[in-house]
Amino acid sequence: MPFVNIKITNEGVSADQKAELIKGVTDLLATVLGKNPATTVVVIEEVDTDNWGIGGEAVTKRRKRGQ
């Protein structure tokens, strides 16, 4: 049973976009690895930008600077 954990920042991803990610990842595992879609688990975790760091600083700060 494959388990895929997708982590994204919580910046306005719609339910439709999440559904597309879940279907796309499930289909990819079925196509590439021959995994059974019925037993494939996909979890999407949304993380606040204050809790996501790149290059030693929070994404919130980076975004304020336009990066």
C-alpha cells in the first residue's frame, strides 16, 4: 500500500486542486509502479508559511521581500 505525503504552504489551494493532486499522484503510481489505486493513500498537509523555512528563514519573511 503506497503512502504519499504532499506538503504545501497554506496559500489558497482549492479543493479542486487538491483533488487533482490526489488523482494525479494515484494515477502516476499506478502507471509507473503498477500500484493498485484502491490501496494508494495520498495525504496533503498544508503548512503555515511561518512554519516553513528556506535558506534559514521563514517563507513568510521571504514572501514579504518578494522572493
